[in-house]
Amino acid sequence: MKVQQSAEAFSEAKQYIPGGVNSPVRSFGSVGGTPRFIERGQGCRIYDVDGNEYIDYVLSWGPMILGHAHPKVIAAIHEAVDNGTSFGAPTLVETVLAKLVNKAIPSMEMVRMVNSGTEATMSALRLARAYTKRNKIVKFAGCYHGHHDSLLVKAGSGAMTYGVPDSPGVPASIAGNTLTVAFNDKAAMEEVFAKDGGDIAAVIIEAVPGNMGLILPQEGYLQFVREITARYGALLIFDEVMTGFRVALGGCQAVFGIKPDLTCLSKIIGGGLPVGAYGGRREIMEQIAPLGAVYQAGTLSGNPLAMSAGAKTLQLLIETKGLYEKVTAMSLKLATGLQRAAQKQGVIVQAHAIGGMFGIFFNDKAVYDYETAKTSDVGAFNVYFHAMLEQGIYLSPSQFETCFMSYAHGETEIERTLQAAEVAFAKVAEYQAAKAK
Ligand SMILES: *Cc1c(COP(=O)(O)O)cnc(C)c1O
């Protein structure tokens, strides 16, 4: 596969942009090799500047659940842009999107739009602290909620991959208010609440963690987290930035039947444009300025282009019959197919799938938290990743990231991906045999 144009673009970018990228994981730092510079996308395919074509399972890290350049989403953006791009005054489409969010996720009685997932979780924490008049936050090892100071503690994916779970520049005084527990570990959570329960403002959780690879909650675990937060008067914040409109229209809270106090969104809600949102119970949300004293603002928040792309995307997700059934079935088929293909070559992987998310761990033991995820064979993943890429299959470039499925993928793509996987796992088997010697 020719990658000369990407290689040249990367070396030029590196002179002006730190690491040549505007978000670390794009640099292929953990897998090595040349990151592909993408020229365009259509449906489930992307095309790089060398003219290579790929079946895309990154989908901009989740947003493109309808596939790239969906004609109706593009038309909605065109229509909006012709009227001007930003006013810093209210527009009708903001309420349209807020109503669609409320319809899909009824626990979000009121919604405030921001510009990224990071901004959504940062704002939700401030609100939770103000509402409860408490300081401490509980998060889970390996969960990622954006890059602001309070939550850049054992943050998973980028941070985990790069080996800097606590970034320099985060004051210890701030990180000290963030308590970290293992996912799926009830005893650890009981312990933290027994010790600090009176000062815990909120527990923030990826109910289905997707930033240490894809991890699933054990039976009853999320119910336990809901129960213990309520018992101690702490708020439960579901970070559904990745899972919202992706594991199901109503996100994890619909799948597992849990009602969080606050929910954070981003990714799909912007339909491929930069948007974030947080929302929840009315009496909590009413504390935000200008109604209440909790300050939070944004010059471009509720931007009409982003709102239009998001609203059209949500409309299509609501309208399209069988969309989530199809996406869920394809994720499951691919994940189990990958596991079977690996087994055929004597490679053991743990395959996880839910809704439009799937992933495999190169691990012969069950993976259910950050510690178990870390025992995976990263070298084997890297061999697999490059073998797939070389065959035109674009997977997330890290063992500790999730892959995504869109409605634009079909049986043909799944079959092609599984064929490529046979070749890739044969290479992994060679790698693991050589390593064992
Ligand atoms: C991507 C992500 C974020 C951060 O969103 P940005 O828009 O990148 O700031 C936060 N939480 C979760 C669960 C995410 O997957």
C-alpha cells in the first residue's frame, strides 16, 4: 500500500502542529507507522490522500453512525450555512435539538449545549459540586471524560496508551479531589463512600466504558452504583458522550434501565460537527446561569450549523426503523466472527460488543476493568492493526480504544473484514509464537 503522500503530509504537519496532530491518538503513537491523512469519506468508507480506500470502523470516534457524508445531514448543513454561520443570539434549531434529546433520553429534562465532550463533563462536575455543596468526585480507573484537570486522572486510552495517567500540569490540589475506583468493583466503591461519602458530590461513569477498550458492566453493577450514590446523596453522572445514541437511541440508561441525575453527550449529537451537551433533572439544571448562580457560557454554543447537523442526525435515528437492531446485530456478528477467526489460528481474544460498539482484547483471560485490560498483548494488537490496515480495514489504532459500526456498513463489509482478519490473525499467531520462544 502506497502511503507516500500521507508520510509527506505528516512530516510537514509535525513542523507546525505538536506531533502533527490535533488529538494525540491520531498520530498512531502506540501502533507506529504512518497515520493516514484522510481526504474524504462516503458511507462506511474513507479515502486517504494517496487514493487508498478503507472500510472505516473509527467513524470519527463514534459520531458518524449514519456513515460519512449522509446526503440528508449534508443538506441540512448546507441549508443552515446559507443563512450565516453564527449569531451569538438564540436560534430556533437549538430548541429543536434539545427537544429531540429529551425525547430520546427523558432523564434529560433540560439540556445545555456546549462545544465538546470535555466541556460537557467539566460543566456537569461544576454543577454537581454546586448543587450538593460538596467537593469530591469519584471516577473509574480507565474511564475517560475529556482532558480537563479534575478528570485527567487514570484517564484511559490516550493517557493510558501514552503512559501518563496523571498529566503534568494538573495541580495535585485539583487531582486530589478526584477519587478513583476500579470498574465493576462493588467493594472498592463501598469503601470510598464509607470513608468520604459526606463529601462526594458525584460519581461520573461511562456505564459501558469505551476508552480502555470496550468493557461491559457486570450484571447488577450499574444498579449498585445508582443505589449507593442515592444512599449517600451524591449525584450520578452518566458520561454518554460515546454511548449516547450509539448503544441504543436512549444510550446506556435505556439499555440498563438506570436513571442518572445528569447526562453528558457529544459525538453523535453533533452529527460530525463539534457539539457537546449536558442535562438532567430540572431542579438541578435550573441552577445554571442565567436562571441560577452556576456560571457556564460559550460564544459558539448552540451554533446553528452544529445544531442542524445534530438535529437532522437525531431525526434520522428516531425515524429509521430497525436501525439499532441492524447495527447491534452487525457489531455482534463481527466481534464473534473475529473471535472465531482468531481461534482458527490459535490466537485467543476476548470479544465484546454492544449496540454500535465492538472490540477485541488480545488476552486469554476475561477483561472487565482497567487492570485486566492492561494485561492484554499490545504487541499482538499492533501486528493485527497493521495487517488489517494494509488490507483496507481501518480500525482504532490502539488496543485501548473501541471500534464503531454504522448503519452504512453491510454484510459485504463484514465479510471482507472477516476475510482480512484471517490473514491478520495468521500474522499474530506467528508473532506470538516467535515471542514465546
Ligand atoms: C470522547 C469522549 C469524551 C471527550 O469528548 P471530546 O469532545 O473529545 O472533548 C468524554 N467522555 C467520553 C466517554 C468520550 O468518549
